Amino acid sequence: MTFRPLLPTTVRWRPIEGDGLEHLTIAPINDTTTGATIRASGVIVGGRGGLPYGVFYRIDCAADWAVLSFSVETTDGRRLALLSDGKGHWRTEDGRALPQFDGCIDIDLYGSPFTNSLPIRRLELQSEDGTAKLSMLYIPFDSFEPVCDGQHYTCIVPEKLYRYAAQDRAFTVDLPVDADGLVIDYPIYFRRVDV
């Protein structure tokens, strides 16, 4: 069993507490230069520690959902854009290698339930597969300095429910997904809303 083929779709999530919104449009593309076949474009408005943020992002993935490039830009002009070979090797837009992120295939944007869907779609885990231990390229919106972050994913019910756990086990949550593999609700933090 696998998730259904990707159709153009738009989804939104709201924080359970406080104000904010993530608006995402995801669709097939055909970028012959990079090989990307999936593009996710979104905007996130929210706050952290009493500080508001507004962020635009674009994530391009290969057919297997490996991230090939992403750009994130705040409304106050800070920008981060990196490229990947889809196998865990990253570089800047001008070609400078970033070996400190070797092994990170997926990215995780702070405040985005969508980026949890990247490893869920890419791995297509089944219950018998056990726990996948991943290194994520994590981008916090306060510092905008990417770091490696250990995350674990386990299939509870194929194509329906996945467990996310921080590597240090300080946080664990079960994430229900829709037929596209997109997170429906992120208990404690986010809830899908009608578009």
C-alpha cells in the first residue's frame, strides 16, 4: 500500500493555542534542471516567546519526496536557501558544501506541521518496519541558523497514523495523516482547518 498520487492541493493548520496560520499549496512540477517533481509553497504566521514571525517557504522534492532545495524568508527580510543532492549532502546556492548537515535528507521548519509529512511520505513506513532514526535539517525561526536534529518516526497504522519522537525522547506525539500523507492534526500544537 502507498499514499495516493500527489494532486494539487491546498491545506491550512492553526495553532491550538494562540494566533497563527500555515497555508500550504503542494503540487506536481517538472523542473528539468533540478529533477524536482514536487513543490510545496507556503506561508506561516505565528509567534514564539511573545515574538511574532511571518515566513514564506518553498520546498522542492524529488519523486521519492527527498528534499532537493528549500528557501525560507521572513517578512523582515532574513533569507535562507540551501540545495541538496537528495541523499543527505547540502550546499549553499553559490555551491559551498555544508558537511555539518551530511545525512540530513529531510528538513523541519519550526512551526510547520507540513514538514513532518516529508519523512512520512519519503519512507512509506509499515508497522513491521520498526522505528526510523533520522537526522533532520532543522530551521528555527528565532535564530534562522539551521542545525541537525535527531528525530524518530514509527508507523502505527499504515497511511493513517505515525509516531514522531524527539531523539532524546523528551517529546512524543502520534500524527494522523490524510490520503496524501499530510498531517491532519498535531496534538497539543496544531489542527487542520478548512480551506
